[in-house]
Amino acid sequence: MNLSLEGKYAIVCGSTQGIGLAIAEELALLGANCTLIARNEEVLKAAVHILDIALRQQHGYLIADFSKPEEVKKVIEAHVAKNLVHILINNTGGPAAGPIIEATEEAFLNTFNQHLICNHILTKAVVPSMKKEGYGRIINIISTSVKIPLKNLGVSNTIRGAVASWAKSMANELGQYNITVNNVLPGFTSTQRLSTLIENIAKRGNTVVDIVEKNMVEEVPMKRFANASEIAAVAAFLASPAASYVNGVSIPVDGGRTGSI
């Protein structure tokens, strides 16, 4: 099975921590040259330095704030004008938790821009390079909420579903160019995002964090949370030559928690 990404160039969004950073690390281990995108330059510099360079990869970073789509567009267009791209990892932090009935219209619009619109901007920018190279992998890190909505994540549930539909449409159009578009759906994963959600639930329920965490673990057949590296492994496979005929799918990586086939 060919998992080598030697000679491939990847863009990894939201890659200074959590799942995004774990994916960048895994792609680098397989030989990819990684360009990280986030808004904090100091943290980006630190993240780049921990990526593997055993195959003489050259890693770099781009600074962009995903709450400003026009900024993302300017940055990515400048990058692709001078660089090849074979792999795009669309990954953006989720919105604040809360019931959907309490969500503001602004929250929906901001999240739509940060996720779907920025994904679209990035994809449009990198596709010409992928077509030229005859190799493209667009991987969206979404959520299991595209299968079954999650409690207390109204805005996230809504926008994640929109991204999944966008991705399927894109997969149908780009498959003929040997460009695949797939979604990875992380379950409960040990990241700062999950810790914040647990704290929010505990506060709303006037209970303690340990009880909330224990209840969440009990929902997972494997009785534990995922490590970010376990999500990254699936993304790395989808980015590899071995996944050449996997296209237009949403893959839960959730320890079996999602209650659907």
C-alpha cells in the first residue's frame, strides 16, 4: 500500500494545535512538505519547527484570520501563484456552544464565512495546481454532527451540514481530474476545544467537569476520548495515493459513538 507523500505539497489549516497540528505532523512523517495556516505567527513558527524533515521536506506557514475571508483569499492566491499544492486540509475551530434557539443571526453568518466560504476560497485557489499535477486531495475536518446533530451545538450542527453538502457537490465535479474530496468526522477528541465544551456544559448544568466528562465517555463504545493523532491517521490515509478511489464520503472517527450506519 502506497502511503508515501514524498514530493507532495500540503496546506493544513488551523494547524497550530489539536487536530490540525496532528495532521500536519502525520503528513510530514509521510514525506509531505507542509504549509501551515493560522492567525498567530509566533505559534505557527513553533509548530513548523516540530514537523519531520527526514526526507528534506521544506515546511512553512501563512498568516490568515479565517474570520476575514478576503484576507484568506489574498494570502492563498499569493501562495499558489508561486507554489504547487497537492493536498488541502480544511480545518477551522468550531463556534461557541449553545442551543440553536439562542443563536444570533450574526453567529450563523460568521460561522458560515469561517467554514464554508473560507473552504470554498481555498479550494478554488488550489484546484488549478491539482489539475496540472493530476493529483489532488481535499480533506475537510468537520464533525459527526453531519450524521446526527449534537446537543448544545446548534450553530455548529447547521454549518457543518452545509460544509458536508458542499464537499459532496465538489467531489462530484472534481473526481474526473483525479482530485478527491472527503470529510473526516471527529468524535470526542482530547483537544482544547473539547475541554471548553465540557466546561460550558458543566456551567450550564451547574455540575462539575469530571461528571460531564465521565458521562461523555460513557456514550462512546470504546469508553475513551480519541487522541488527535488518531484523527490525523485517517486524514493522512485519505491524502495518500492509497486512497485514490475514495471520494465524496464522510468518515466518522469517533470510537463508534455515532448512532447510524
